[in-house]
Amino acid sequence: MRSFSLSVVPVLVVAVASAQAVDPLLAAHDTDALELARVVDRVGDAAILARLTPETPIAVRALAVVATTRLHAPEDALGPLAEIAAGRDPDLAPRAAQSLLIIARSLDGASLDTRERDRVDFTPARTRLTAIAADETARSDIRRAAQLTDAALADLAIPL
């Protein structure tokens, strides 16, 4: 009679971690405002603003655009967001336009004064928004958001 023996050799599976760490913004979902606010608190305004550059991976950049509305000094995002809104990316441009409008409507003169912000610093963003609003080749929703944002900034006495 034959006997069979089964020997089990343990297999060691080694998971290799990615060389790049996962960006904290990717852990948050853009529809979860509280989670985005927690990430902004954790990484800081400067880190979110740094993620608005074209070199940033698109998924991270898109989340950074939405996260700008949760910055402690959201007015710092006006310039970069205006540039993104002026672009032709079908996902980023409308997100940037929406974030611009949210930020502009959330600002008030007292908060800008408290943070000692000079209104003239935001003139380039307002000039860019005026150009977007006048650009007949831009999407109508982006143009409308640019018009409303420009009006809100004008109400804050931000010069052209």
C-alpha cells in the first residue's frame, strides 16, 4: 500500500510598499466636507496651495481645488484658482470656478482686516475673473461663476 504524504511549505508573501506615500488628500472624499476640513487642518494651508500646481497629479489637484474652501485664509487661493478656472480642463475648471465663488462669498472685510490682507493683493485674481467672465469661448457655468465671484470681490473693495 502506498502512502502519500503532503507537505505544506509555508509561503511568505512580502508586500512591497509603494515608494511614494499616499497623499493625505486622497484619503478624504471630496463630498465629505468635514474630512476635507480635517485634512486641511492637518497639512496646513501652504500644503493645499502647493497642490494646485500643474505638476501635481490630477486626482490630488482636484481634491486640493475643493479643499481650498476650507483653508484658514482662503483668499490665498483666489489667484491659483482663477488660473485653473481659466483653463480648459473639463473637470478642474468648473471645480475651481465653484470654489472661487464659495470663497468669495465667505469672505468679509473684517476677516481680511484681521488677517491684515491688503485688498490690492487680490487685483490680479479679480482681473483674471473679469477676463473669464468676458471670454465667450469659456463654458457658460464657469463664466457665470466668474461674474458672481468678481461681484463679490468688488463688494469687498478689491480693485481692478
